[in-house]
Amino acid sequence: MREESRLTVVGIGADGWTGLTPAARDAVRRADVVLGAQRQLKSLPEDLRTQAWPSPLLPALDEILAGQTGRVCVLASGDPFLSGIATTLRDRGYALDVLPAVSSATLARARLGWSFEETEVVTVVGRAVHRVARALAPNRKVLVLGGSAPELRELLNARGYGDSALTALENLGAADEQIADGWVHDPGPLTVFAVLCHGPGLPLTGLPDDAFEHDGQLTKRDLRASALARLAPNPGELLWDVGAGAGSIGIEWSRAHPLNRAIAIERDPARAERVQRNANALGVPELQVVTGPAPEALARLPRPDAVFVGGGLTVPGVLDHCVETDARIVAHGVTLEAEQILAAAYARYGGELQRISVEHAKPLGGFTGWTPSRAVTQWSWK
């Protein structure tokens, strides 16, 4: 049996002390100090020793906990592992006992009659509201935790979802709980936003080329599909998108699963800024953009699970550095010089080498003819 920790995280709802289970109340009372937000601490019995978190919290978190002796209880809103402090504490190496309460997302689904399977929950607590864009799809049911009504309205309008059915669920579980359709007013901070999506469909992968802002430096959809099939994204993996151009590979990799991570490396500052705009617009604002030339810019990056080289292939050392990571690799070349590098890599390491040529039907006089795109040589290896 696991040894009891001196640090206990207790989930507390908007109904405060009265809503806690007997076990949760006992954990709070046995603590030598209770840490939490001021609004949470106000609902506790007055005889408890409490300390409110500062704002911002993270820079002072470790120092505060190090200064405590005996049993420490930390209050969290609802489920401490749903956009809560329990995840932060765990990732910092603290041993925890966790007593969750019903999460605001669960309460919202109960009020709306939305099942777990049909609902996507997106948290923007301490994160960019652009994350919501990834979840938007016709008839999709989305709950948004955190953020504000104005910024969420702005995003929905920008993505063509301004006609979605909107509900604000404020102070769920409390005596002053309010549920309002249409967001006629800007609700308070303890609000879950519900979106029944109505707007244009956009696939998670296989995005049309015009979904990206670009200057011509873009891995087109058919080639992108081939590259991603060989990069083979798995949940939680990290991709390097080297010579990112418009960032299409890293963005689609990130859209494939919410846990996927990508770093786009682009030497041109204007293109690097464009990559970030595309990432925001397509719902993956956490995509990291590194501005600088490869291979120098690769030296201090965390080791990837997969690497795509779309630009800079002929720069000495770029492909060698990528191979040394022992990651899955896909590289594209369109020049004879790039083809020679890929042929040499294929001869040395094996893998798969192919030329891909795509032709599109376009008007030709009064008829229709085939217009070829530039052929691309693709080397993949794992």
C-alpha cells in the first residue's frame, strides 16, 4: 500500500465547504495549513489555518510549499487533474494524495444533457483561446473552460462559427448558479462556455492548401499526406519541422491529437511569424516556433520522435544532425543537389526513396488537360 503523502489536494466546488464529502472535510481539518484561492478559503470554518495563493502563483509555488511544515492541504476547483493544480504539482515531482470533486465539465454536461462521448472539453486556463479552433466542426459539442466571452466570440466569428448555439454556465453547483443562452452579458470567471457548433467543416489532417497563409513555401496537401503517413504521429510525440515554410507539416501533426507537440524551425523571420499565425488560426497555438538557421538552431532542442526536413536540406550538417536523433525522418527535395543528398542517405541508411509527381486537371483551350506540379523526391527512414 502506498505511503500517505503529507500533501493532499482536495477538489472543492462552487458550493464550498458544504459540498465536500466527509473524507474531504476530514483531510482539510487534519491539515496544519490549507492553501487555496481566497474565494475557496472564505467558505471554510474560521478555526482552520489558511494561506491564500499569491498571483501569479507559479513563480512562488515551490518556495511556499518549502516553507510549510506538517500536513499541507491544497484546494483545487472541482477535479484537481482537470486543468487543475494537481497536474502542476505532480509534474514538479511532489507526492500527492488527491480527493477530487465533481468537475465543472461534468456538471455542465449534466445540465445540458450532453454525453461524455459526444463532448470535447477544451481548456484555455492559462492558455491561448486559439486552442478552441482545433475542436470546431459541424454539429460538434464543445465545452470551453476558462477564457472570456468576448475573446471566444471573436474566435468563433473569425472561423465562420458565429452562428453556433452558445450557452454560458456560471457558478455551477452554487446557490447563485446561472445558465444563459446567447451570452447576452459577459459572465464571471467561474463560467463554462458551451458551443453547439455550426460552421464550415475542416479536417484535422489533409487540410486544403488555402487553409494556410503562405508565400508559396508550402508543402502541398498531397505531398503533406504522404509525408505525414510516414512520419506516423502517435499521441504525445514531438516533431521537428525543419525549414518549416508555412508550418503545414507541424500544424497537421499537432492537429492529429491534442497531446502532440511540434517545433517549427524557420530561418526567415517573416515566415516564422507566419507559421505562428497559421498555428493560432488552426487551433494549435502551443506549436513552438524557433527562428534561426539549421543545423545551429537544432542544437539545444529536445530530442524528437520524428523529423520533417522541408527546407535547408542542402545546408551541410542538417540531415546528418537529424539522423543522429534516431527519430523517424521524412525529407523532401526538389533540386538535383537535394536529390543527390537524399540518394546518398538512402544508399547509406536504407529506408524508402521515391519521386512523387502530382498532376491536376485544368482548362486547356476549350478542353481539359493535365498540368504537372514540380516532382518531389522523398526519403523516409526509421
